[in-house]
Amino acid sequence: MIAGKVPAVVVELSELQLVWPAALFAREAHALLDSGAHSREDLGFLLDEAFHDSRGLKLFDQYDALGSGAYSADPWDTTKDPWDTKKAVRPTVQLVRDLTAEAHELRRYTPRRYYSVRQKPPPKPALFTLQEAKIEYAREIRQLAASGYFDDSFGSSCWDADED
């Protein structure tokens, strides 16, 4: 951590809960990374939407704060060694790369069932009233008759049917 900079809330990777399907998250993250996106508005908001409770964005901001002193976006920075072949990678970009590589192992978000809901028995399915049952029965009979299921027993109403 950078001396003097202490984040208000520390978010751990283990706290992340993926709301999106893992394949969708990985596909969107790869598309953003391939396009060169690395800002909070791109990668940060992706993490905000894909993970529950805005923990993804908080984690992105933590990595952004940690790496702001170590990474220089200026290609003409004279303090760098010109013979250094290692390309500096933003910590936030590396975070998103790591998350996409492990997308299928990330914990999934499941909505919490509160005590009152857990204690209630599941509701019984509603039964048809007599009037609704008659309507549904008539609808089924009409559909079967239109499909020709009763033609052998009751004859066809088609004008070119064989007259027996």
C-alpha cells in the first residue's frame, strides 16, 4: 500500500459475488480489454454491474489507487529505462484479466431468503374454478378437433372429405 493512503473500505477478492453469467462477464471484459479500455468508466463500471453490491467497483478503485504511483501512462517518461523490455501493466487491467481468467470459479450471487420467507410453507398452486375449467376444456377440444384427432370417429367437416 502507498504510505499515507489508506482506503476507507478494503474489499477482498473473496468477497466478490458474480451476478452476471460467467461467460458473459468474460466476453465483455475481453472485448473491453482488446479495445484498449482501461478507465474507471469502462472497466470499473463493468465490475460495478457484473458484481453484487458495487464491491467490484470498490475493488477497482483500490487497485487504481495502489497503482497510480507505480504506473506512468506517459510514453515519453524519461525516468524509465529505455532498454527495459517489460511493458508496464496497470494494476486495474491485471485485476480484470485475473477475474476473467477465473470467471467460472468466482462465487455466484444468490439472493438472500429472509427468515419470514424461509419459515412460510410454499404456497399451494391455485386451482381452476369451475368456469375456468370449462373454458380450458373447451379450448383443448377445439384444438384437438382442428388438428383432426376426431375425424375418424365423428367424420370430417372438410368439403372434400370422403363421404361414407
